[in-house]
Amino acid sequence: MFGYTERELQEKTIGDVTHPDHRNQDVAEMKKLYEGIIPLYRTRKRYIRKDGSDIWGSLTVSPLRDRTGRITSTLGLVEDLENP
């Protein structure tokens, strides 16, 4: 989907492959997720492929919690909207 090898993609952050027009929204929504304001984060947004071209995807981010309920990390799923 992104044109990277698995190893290359493991070295990237979500911000590295997110189109600049969508980065501020991601930061704001992730803050709400960690503050407990929203239970998960869903959005449709553009990503940037390795070759520099854009691709639209649907992102769902769910929190992963420890036994006390504290968010320890998140799990994100990106679905390709251009090649269903």
C-alpha cells in the first residue's frame, strides 16, 4: 500500500507517512484519545507513499491498556480506500 518494505515501514512513524494536511488533526485526536475523551479515533485521510504520491486510507486507532486501565500504546489499522 505504501510502497515500503516491511523493514522500512517498521522504521517509520505514522507522521512520516501521513500527508502534512492531516498531521495536526491526528495530534489533536490522539490527545483526546489519551485523555479519555474519545474511546477510539477514526478518520479518512491522505498518506504519502514511498514514491511521493498520495493515497487515501481509513485509519482506526484503538488504545491498548494495562490492568489499571492506563493506555500503554495504541493499535492502528489503515485500510486502503483506493484499492478495495
